[in-house]
Amino acid sequence: MKIVIAPDSFKGSLRSPEVCIAIESGIRSVMPDVEIISIPLADGGEGTVEAAIISTDGHVEELIAAGPLGMPVKACYGMPGGRVCAIMEMASASGIELLTAGQLNPLKTSTCGTGEIIRAILNKGIQEIIIGIGGSATVDGGAGMAQALGFRFFDLDGRVLPHGIGGGDLGRIYRIDCSMVEPLLKTCRIKVACDVTNPLLGANGAARVFGPQKGATPEMVELLELNLASYAKVLKQAGLCSGCDNPGDGAAGGLGFALRVLTKAQMVSGAGLMIELTGLEDHLQGADLLITGEGCSDSQTANGKLCAVVAEIAKKAGVPAVLLSGAVLGGAEAFGRLFAGAFSIAPGPCTLQEAISATRQNLFSAAANIAGLYKAVRK
């Protein structure tokens, strides 16, 4: 018998490699000799590099980069096995997890460190970069990243704006100069792992939807909206773009917009990209069962979230898929179409914190129960 384990992270609790370990341990407690292939997955947010490296037997490169507020942080990127490319997370240098609640301020936070990671990868001679852009602390429109790559911004008086500008500085940009951009950028193919479809501006844009999550007050939100609009106008006047309403332009506080416009990056599904990178379809050949999982499942799970994409691929391969979730809140009709079974791992009523603290044990128990049932049915 062959079982494939391919979960997402359980947000706020366990990253996907740890989820794999817990599920595998539970299965082996009942079926010690079963063949198990663990493929930790992610959707472009935090944990993407770790999942990709473990799944492909790659390695991690570390470096020092500017953090969201300019202080140096230890960042990294991954080199997946079997493929000449690099995979990175913007959150490694510009992520919200790097700041305390009291430090969050999207008027000041910058994606400069993200640009420094890209530049370090380019200087290694790598010509394909995959960038996960979830978990940002920024609403700077990707301007900080652009500065690190050699784009220069000038104010109305002709002065160059200093490196590391945040969302509060975008309104000062009067002109952009591209003459000193890192030349290796021209030959590099960049793919952005992003399942966010928000535009840069408007009611569903970067400032109004994501700004409050990054510490923006209502007054800050309005200023950020104005600054992003001014910034986009400058880039349009420079002939660098025709608009800022493409799906994903608002991702990571507008970093999606800058990556598309300034680096010619291609926006792709984070879930689909990770599944391709890890070779999940090949691993499903000859499998009897697939187990996936996520922190919380609801009616949105079927709308392109990672576990649903995994289940669709398993279905095409003729492999039944089982979903283990911290909570199953609805969407029974969609779950029935996608999964052979969808189970909450919580053993009974509890608080959210109690559920998070017990995730590892609950996954173990749920996996053991599934293995026991599957073993009995197969006899």
C-alpha cells in the first residue's frame, strides 16, 4: 500500500513539514510497513521555501538583508534539487512576522530587503527565480525592492530619494530613472507565486484591504491609497505600464504591481507552482490514498486553495483524497465533490488556543484513526 501526504501549513501552529511528520507518525502507529511519501506544500506565503527544499531535496542559502524597518535581518532563499532556479519568500526580509505589533507601520516599512535577496540571487548567475509574496509587512508598492535593484526615484526638486522608502514616501516620487538597473534582471525569468487577485487601487486594493492588517489606521489607509495612485501615475507616465488593475497588482502591498511592471514577472498560482515544483503528479502514480490538510476549511476551500488543487490532481490520478483540517466550517457539497472524506482533527469543543496547542497530537490521532479504518476496510 502507498500513501501520499501533501498538506499545507496549519497557520499559526505547524508548518507543512511538521504536519507531514505528525500525519506519518499516526499512520505508522497502525500500519508500520506502509509506503509513505511526504510532500510538504505551501501556497507562496511563509514556509514556501522550507516546503520546496524539503520536497525536492534542495538546500538553503543564507544572507543578511534589510528588514522591513531597515535593520539587518538574517534572510534566505532556496535552491530546489533537480532544477536550476532559486525560490524565495518576500517575507524572509520584508515579512510581518519580523515585527512586533507595536512596530507595524506601513508608512515606514519597505520591501528593500526583498530586492536585496533578488539581487543576491542574480549575482549567483541564476536566471529563474520563483518568489512567494505572502505575509508582507509593507504597502510600499514594491518601491523599496525597486531601489535595491537599481531603480532610482527623484522628488520634485530633482533629489534622489534614499533607499528603503516606505508607503508614506510614495507621494514624493516625481520621476523614475532606470539607467542604473541591475543588468542581469533583463535576462532573468521571474515567477510570482500568488493566489491574491486584488488590484493595486480601490476598494479591493492594497491599501484598503491589506493596509489595516499591517498596522494602518483609517487615516493611514487613505494616505497610502493616494500615494499608491501617485506612484502608479509616475510609472505610467514613464511608459513602464498602462495601468495598475491587473489581478495580483495589490498583493503584498503592491509588490505584485512592481514585480509585474518593473521586472516583467509572471503571476502564477502559488498552489499550482508548488505542486509542479514538487512533482506531486508523479508521486501519485500507484498510490492508494492521498492525505492533505490545512488549518481551517470553509466554503472558500474549493475556490482554488491548495488542498482543493491537490485533491483535483489526485482525482485525475484515480487516487481518493482525504482532508484533515483544524476546523471544517462548511462547504459540505464542495467537500464531497473533492474529497473522499473531510475531517476536523479537533476531538471535541475547545478554544482556538487549545486547538492550536494540540495540533500535533490531534493530527497524529486523526491519521491513526484513518489508517485503522482503511486497514479494516481493505481486509
